[in-house]
Amino acid sequence: MRLTARPSRFSLTQRLAFFFTLVAAAVVLGLGVLFLLESDRHFAELDHITLRDKQHLIEDILRASNSADDARWRLGEALSYHEGLQALVRDAHGTPIYHSAGFDTDPGGHAPGPDARAAGFGDWTQGQVHYRTLHFAVTPGYAQAPLEVLIATDTGPHTRFLRILARNLALYVAAAIVLCGLLAWLAAHQGLAPLREMKSRAAAVTSHQLGERMPVQAVPVEMADLAQELNRMLDRLQDAFRRLTDFSSDLAHELRTPISNLLTQTQVALAAPRDAATYRDILASNTEELERLARMVSDMLFLAKTERGVDLPRKERFSAREDALALLEFYEAVAEDKGVRLRVEGDGELEGDRLMFRRAVSNLLSNALRYTPTAGEITIRISGGDHATTVTVENTGPDIDPELLPRLFDRFYRAEGAREHGDADGSGLGLAITRAIAQAHGGTVAATSANGITSVCLVFPRLARAPQPVAATRGPG
């Protein structure tokens, strides 16, 4: 079995320090090489200036000489004190008139070659010594034929200086790279301190401490967006955890009563022999409690499915007025018993799941009938705008405390007045299901209560294509 080792992972601090060091090394090395090249070019210019000066001196001496011996003596006096300077003067036949002590004119090949004697500046190496040369011709004062002159300056001092400079620069570059590496690591380590702070804040977030947030103001601008997004994520998690906790608590509370009733009635029935009629009554009562539990479980499953954001099971185009009128027919008998008048106003088209829409409006009608007093009125208002279709269920009755309105659509929530109401036998999931249905259609739901009228407004997004008018099958109920 062959094992493959995974490559080691470098931290962000190490990577930044490495790249900073690499950039610093490239910059320092580039500057060092540039300095050496410019120094060498500067020394070459100095040598050329020196050679030009000596050219003018030699030309003046030769033009003022009266004979070859006079020229030799004058050149010896003028050039013998210039260290590193060599000169060679020949006549038209190649016979040396003057040469410095360092120039070997032996025919064996030690004299400067043709390349060194080419007109203008050149280079020549004799043994281990490198020269910069200048070749020119001048006509002496004692003859008509021009003399060939070659002067050279030793580059040894410059070469030694450049060698020492290169060594010192190498030491400096090595020390600078090490120093830059340390400083780069320190800068990266300090620069990433906000990330470590964010890590410690994130590590402090637990199920018992969800209020910890990232320090948005204390981090650099580049990390502020990340910190804000993390804070928004933590807000969503905190809200979801709070809702889950509340849901679990409410669920336990709601399930406790029917289960306790079932258990008590069953224990009482088993405590002593009963007649058949008593057993039937107990079983009927248990059946009611079990049906309530079944409805609650079904509603919870429906909420769980819709809140996952799944697609609508069935999509169709339908008239909101037609479905509202159909619902009024269903509730008409209950409304007549309570003396409540039902009616529908307006029309509009929707595209979505017809059964889910009916369930949402049915929940609102059932809730409205429960709290509408005798001789009250329930109105379903439908309006189709350019961007959305609105379905509003209004009922007359006592106003709801404005502080309670935002919680009406929470799971298992029922106001204290509702708990005291004799008919308030619902599970507290109806309005939560209504909100889930609206959100599944991409819409919203909101409630208002003032001046004796309570309204719940469902807003569904407008159709992508223009809807065709649909005639109502019956008038307001």
C-alpha cells in the first residue's frame, strides 16, 4: 500500500512574509547590481577623461620637440610621475621613440596588438593587468611623418575597489534580506491580528452565548466587509436558534395538554370496569384529542416543508375572487349562526398553488370568525396592482394591542385574550402557516388593528406576463 504525503500548508503569515522578503530581495539585489554597473561605467568615463588629458599633453610635447631625443626626454619628464599610466610612441617604421617601463615592445608578441592600436578608445590585457587604451596619431615639430601614439591606464585600482564594493554589497544584501524577512513576518503577524481577534470572537460563540460579534470598527477596511457578513450570519443563526428554542418550548407546552388528557382518561377508564357507553364516550374524547394532535403534527410538517424554500407543488393561474367566494360558501353556515356578514370586494389573478392559497385565506377567515362579535362583518378585499396582487381579510371587533401585532404570526402564539376566549381551541399555527404560504409564493403578510377593524394583508408578486380579466361567477356574499 502506497502512502502519499500531503504537502505542508503554510500559514498566511508565512506566505506574506515570504513574498515580502522575495520582493525586498529583488529590490535590494537590483539596486546593488545597478550600483555596481553605474560605478564601473563611471570609472570608465574617468579613465577616458584621463586619457584625453594625456593625449593633449603628449600632442603639445611632440609638436614642441626639436628632435626624437628631445621628444623622448620631454615625454619621460612629463609621464614618469603618473602612476598606472603607460605610453608607447612609434614612428612610421614602427621604431619605438618612447615607451613606458611597463610596456614590453619585444617582437615576441608582448606589445599591444592591432586591436589595442585601433583608432580611438579600446581595451588591452597584459598578463594579469587590464588597461583602457587610447590610440591616436600626431605630427611632431621636427618631422613631416606622423607618429603613432598609444596610451593606456591601469584599471587595477578601480577593479579592486569594485571587488571590495561587490563583497560589501553582498554582505549588506544578505543582512538586508534577513532583516526584511524578520520585519515582513512581524508586519504580517501584526497586520493579521484582526483575523486572530475575529477567530477568538468566533470561538467564543456557543449555544449559550450567541451575542458575540466581530469587531467591525477595530479591523482594517479590507476586513470590515467580512466582519459585517459574519455578524449578519451570526444574527441569522441567533434568530434561528431563538426560534428553534421557542418552537421546542411551545411544542412541548402544546403537546403536554392533549397527551396528559389522553393519559388521564385512559388511566381512569382502566381503573375500574365500565359499561359500553362509558367506554364509547372515553374513546370519542380520546379521538378528539388524537385528531388535534394529528392536525398539529400535519401543520408542523407543512411549516417545515414551506420554510425550506422548496418549489410550489402545483402552479396554476387562477382568480383570487373565485376561490374567496368558494371559501365564503364553506363558512356561510358558521357566519349565519354568529350573525356575521361575509362579503368579497375586487378581483385579481394569482399564479401559484390554489390549495395553499385557499388554506391561507381559510386560516384568516377562521381566525376572523372566532373573534368577530355578533352582527359584525368580515370583508375580503382583492386588488390587482402593477407589481402585486393584494388580498386583505378585514373583520370588525376589539383592537389588538399594537405590541402584540408583530408576534401574531409566530408559531403557537396566542394572545392572552385568545386563550381566555371560549372558542379559541386552535393550536396557534394558523397564522404561522399563512405567513409560510405567502413567503412560499414570494410574498409577504402583515397585520394592522385600529378603530375597531383588524386587517391581515397578503401580498403576492405580480405575474410576469399581463393577466387576462376573469369574470366573477357570483357577487359578494
